[in-house]
Amino acid sequence: MSLSAKLSLPKLNFVPSYLRVKQDRPPTYKDRERLLVGGHEHTYWQAPFTDEAPRPDGPLPLLIGLHGFGSTGSRLGWWSGLGTRAPAAGFLAVFPDATGQVWDDHGTGRLDGRDDYQFLAALVDHLVETENADPERIFITGVSTGATVTERLIRTGIVHARAAALVCGTARSASRDVTAIAVERMPLLMFAGTRDPMVPYAGGDPTGVLGRVALHTVAKFLIDPSGHDSVGPERLAAEWAAVNGCHPIPEIDDVETDPGDPLVRRMSWLPADPAGAPVIYYRMDGGGHGWPSGKQYLPIKLIGMIPQHFDATAIVLDFAREHLGIPAPASTD
């Protein structure tokens, strides 16, 4: 069957076969929790605590991890390591699933009548009520389209987060151009690769084979698929830095990396006064589209190079603990 024929299949849960990556047994759908929101059933995976990393007493800080296009919540938890390392760091960690594995990261509405943002807000309320999640200590992170959903959540204040991290994703122009940043002084962590075909470094539409598939698939899910182009990561970082009351010129430091991995530079927009909030951005020169230190899930020619020894998960958890006021445990490995 040709690619064009596959793309015309009338399924809302369609995902191209080469995005159905075989893995070493990440959590499966049988482990999912279900939540009815707006008359629709949604699912999410909740990372378990273990005998080695038992659940702490009292209300727990909440970490929400949002997967990318063609993936699932548990797959993000498995690939990134957050599914084990976040509970070990004292977080209640949950990983929601997008219906059809596609998020409405535009914020313009879905053709199937579901509301991703209503679901995510309701999920937070549900976890506060049933799992003793602390509503004052919420951290959101996401990769790819999960990052663009994260940016919209914090931009609009739909979820009252204390800090956030965007991994290989920024903001869609469809969201950014119609909604100014409504929250004030949100600590923000970002990662992006300069050779990411799905999030071009200068901004714009995704490129290559996967880019064409993404644009075609979005049109099957969203009421208005226009405005899918991404905001360039440095531009978005500077916009958030201005809102956060930071100095306009970032401090730049090289990050030690292993041979064979892309060069990484940390760009830090630091607050100009004590009431400000930082924007920390890790630029991976030559890096591609995926969670740093996660799986090289597709060939480099399709997604670019994913650094294998740059531990983004440790950086994300350290950032979350710092800005949610959580003491660091002895180890998160």
C-alpha cells in the first residue's frame, strides 16, 4: 500500500506504521487509568511507587509528562526515564494519553469533539481529590507536541503550574498569535536541537517525510489545522524571559558532553530582580528531535541525532525540585 493510500485511511486513531516503534516492554494500556471528561473517556498512566522508592507522606508534588505525536504517556515515561526517576525523586508522576496520539496543540478544537485542555485540567483536579496531589506544587513537561501543549497550558494558566520544561518543542503560531502570555514569571526550562526537522530552529513548519505526515495528520484531527508552524526556540525563550523580568542578554556556557554527542550550550536568562523567574535553555548544536538521553527511535536521516549521554531527565527533575521547593533525594537513578 502506498504512503498516500495509508494517509487516507478514515481512522481518527491513525498513526503511520513506522512511528509504532517496538520497545523493550514499556507499560501497556492495561495499566492505564481512565477518566470521563465532557462525556468522553480519556486515559493516563500513573507511575508507581516501589519498595525501593516508597510513596512519601503528605500531599505530593505533581509532575505531568505529555508525550509527542504518535506516542503515548507510558512510552514517554519509559523513554525519558521519568516513569521511575520522578517517583524516586518524590513526585506523583502521571502521563496522559492524547486521543489518537495527537494533541490539539493549536488550541483551536478537535474534530472529534474532545477537549484536551478540559481533560488535563480535570485530571489535575482528579489527582488532587483522589491521590493527594498538592495543587500548589505542579510541574509540567512535554516533548515535541507535548511541549507545545505544555507551553499553551502555562501561557493560558489553564493549569496552575509552578514551573515547566519544554523538550524539543516550543509553541504553535496558532496558539501564540491569539493568546498573549497570561501568567507572570514562570520558571521555564527548554531543550532544542539546531537540526530538528520537526521544530526548525528558525521557526516554521516541520520538514521532511515526518513533517509532511504530521501536517496531513493534524488536518484529520483539528478543526483549524492552520498555524502549525513552530516559534523558533530562542525567540520563544526571549519572549518568556521578558515576561519573567529577566536581563535581555543571556549568559552562555558550554556543557560538558561525551564524544559523539552534539555540542550543548546553556543559555540562561536570569532575573533582573528577586521577584523574577529564570529561563534556562539548552541548545544542542546539531541535535535532532527527541528526548536527550532517550532512544534514537528513528534513523538520524529522519529525526536528526538524539544525544545519548546528555541527561536531560536529571536536569528536568533538578529544575522541578528547585522551583517547587523539594529537597533533592540521595539518588534519582
